Amino acid sequence: MDFSGIVPALPSLWEGMLMTLKLMVLGVLGGVALGTVLALMRLSHSKLLSNIAGFYVNYFRSIPLLLVITWFYFAVPFILRWITGEDTPVGAFTSCLVAFMMFEAAYYCEIVRAGIQGLDRGQFEAARSLGLGYLASMRLVILPQALRNMLPSLVNQFVSTIKETSLGYIIGLAEVSFIASQINTQVFTLPTQVYLILGLTYFILCFGLSRFAFWLERRQAQRGNPKEAR
């Protein structure tokens, strides 16, 4: 199988991969931050906050990510034009990033909530007995411990996020799958080679993270069973 015809296009493919990684990293960071806030809202004693967070989670887990991306890309400029009277286009990267953050936050919320609920109730009571408030107890005592339980699930969600970045193709974001499609259009006699490289790229990223998640799960199991760790 001859790959020589694709070699000149490899720099463009690399730029697309950087765009994919940038979108994934920023989307994950924003999603985890928003998801943590939503998880604390769901666990709060305020019924209003809990219901708002619950509705958010259930709504975004019930619709496809593609819909969120296209809605933000096409509807937000329309809304801004209706409010300001001026055309305010929203770029493809911004649309994808915000859509990823909003969509993934619903899943990270449940991961964080499960991690917190998996801890012994005595941890929170001990923190409160030391005079720490609710937020301080969460920030200094509960979340650091819950993070260890959440890590495998978080990494598995990272894998899903990497694969979902390919949906940026629909609004013309120059991520790796979009670049691969353009390369295939230019050298249309080599589709097998182009998409084989694309598949291997996704495989390396996703398989690496999957193995990392498996290692984390085994590490957590060994911590829970000292005899097995020996």
C-alpha cells in the first residue's frame, strides 16, 4: 500500500489533530468545572437548585450532541441579531467548544455526584465538626477524596469526548476528520490510506486513554484490597 501521495498533506493532518486536542482539552476542563457545580447543586439541600440541575442533566442527556452544536452555531447569531440588531457570527470553534462544555457537563455532573455519594457520610460530618462550611467542606475534604473514585470514569468520558470532536465536521471546524476529508478530496485515489491514518490516529489516542483508565481501576482496586496490592 503506497502512502507516498499523502506525505505532503501530513502537516495539515497534524494541524487538524492539534485542533482536535485543543477542543478536547478545553471542552473537558470547562465540562468538568460546570459539571462539578451542577453536582453540588444536585446534592444541595435547596430543592430549587437541585431541580434546576436535575432538569439540566436530564435535558442534555436526552438530546444528541450534534443538535447542540448546530443549534448554537445557527441559532445564537440569530438571537443576537434579534437583540442587538447587528450580525454577530459565532465561529465554528467557539460553537463547538461551548456545545461540548454544556453537553459534557451533564455527564460529568453524574460522575462527580456518584463519586461524592460513594464516600462515607462521616467524612462530611467530620469536616463540619471542624467548623468548615458546606463549600469549604466540599473543596477541602470531600472533593479531593472523591476524585480518586471518579478518575476511571472521568478518563472513560475523556475517550468519548475525543471521538465526539469529529462532529465539528458538520459546521466546518478544521479538526482532524475534516482535514482528512479535504485531503481525500485532493487525492481522491487514496481514500483507504487517508482514512486508515485517520483511524489509527483516533485509535492511538482512545486506546491510550482506555488503558490508562484500566490502570486506574486496578490501582483503585489494589488500594481497596491491600493483600491484592502485595
